[in-house]
Amino acid sequence: MKIPFYQADAFTDIPFKGNPAAVCLLEKELLDDIMQTIAAENFLPETAFVRPLSDGYALRWFSPKVEIPLCGHATLATAHILWEQGIVPQDQVLTFHTLSGKLTVEKEGEWLHLDFPGFGEERFPEDTRLERAIGVPVIRYTRMHHFLILEIEDAEQIPVLQPDLNILQEYEPVVVTAGTKRGPYDFVSRVFGPSIGIPEDPVTGSAHCCLGPYWGKRFGKEELLAYQASERGGEVKIRLSGDRVRLSGKGVTVIEGGLNVPG
């Protein structure tokens, strides 16, 4: 069985920047263990599996180790491929049915707008081992959705962090973030997920479903501009609306082909 396969970089319009995702276009659903094996073979932060339904598309996301409940960059990559390949009209709003409910994506020129859930904060106790793992003082610990949010004081430390991934392996994905005092961005971040097979995620849409409400509340803003300061780097526009978060970014295709899967 041959599956149409694409790889796109999300939250960027420059090839080999942003966050890469594989997109597999299915006619029928595959077994979970086959999808997980394909994701492990791809060894990208996420592999998306999308198939048509009568009222939109079914969409699932897999890291090299586990199925993920919500993924922004692979959703953006999937929408980008569906529009670019002419599978859906440019003016059609895409509806995806996922583990996180119904998600929609709209296209406006080169910009793709993702309508995602926003997440609230949960108490998380101070953890000196986590602080030791990232190597800088943590001024606030928070859990949001499936992320641990560690706020630090100095945004300039974010790009040069060299965390101990052996320690972070024992935790949920960890987001290190700081507000900025100057420049175009409201805040910066990095995301580390060795426990789910992603040592560092380059640009994480689902993390910004947490960081948007987190920083929006502190700054008293409904629109924010964020930068994820990984080696590849990426920019995310955020608009808050009640319990929803609109994430906006661009995408670029870097690989087209077919994936051979034993029938």
C-alpha cells in the first residue's frame, strides 16, 4: 500500500526553519501500531495522519514515541498541504476532528489561522530538580494541559539554555519561557519533550495554547506575538477569544512522495 506523503515546515515560510511535520494522506484509517511505527521511522517531532469524513477530516498526531492529544504545527502543516495540493478550495474553512475536539483552520493569503482551545493554569509545586535541570532560577512553576511551564526572569537566557535532558526525561514536556522587555515579541520560549521522544521541539503550537493565556493574563493583552527560540526558530501570532486561542503562521513544503506500507 502506498500512502501520499509530504513533509512541511510550519510557522515559517523559509525551508528548513520552523517545525517540520510529516503529513500522510489516508483513504482509510490505519491501525494505531502502524501509525506509531511510521512516526518512529520518520523521527520528526510529529507525523500527522489525515483522512476525509463526511463533515471534514479525521486528524491524529504521533511523536516518535506516543500519540499526542493536540499538535499545532502538524495541524498547520496538514492544512497547508490540503490547500497547496488542491485537495480543498483555497477559500474553504477546514474542519478537523481530533482527540482535542473539533479544530478549524482558515486561510488568509499566506497566513493560516488555527482555532484551538486555550488552557488554564494548575498549581505545580516548586521543584528544585527541574530548576537544576534547566540551569537557571525559576520564578514561577505552572502546569497547563500536558506541559510544565517554567518562567524565568531573563529572556536573553532562553536561547542559550543547555538543559539536562536526562532529568527532563522524567517529566511531562517542559516549557521554559520569559517575557521580553523590548523588541517585537511579547515573550519567548523553548520546549523540551524527551519523555515523548522529542528532545527539543522547534516551534510548538499546542504550547502556545498555554503560553497565550499565560502571558495574555499578565500583560492584559488579547493579541500577542511570540518567538520560540530553538535553533530553527519560529514566530507565532496569537489572538485570545474567551476560552479559544487563534494561532497564526505560515507553512512551506520541503518533501513530496509516497510512503510504502505493508498491506
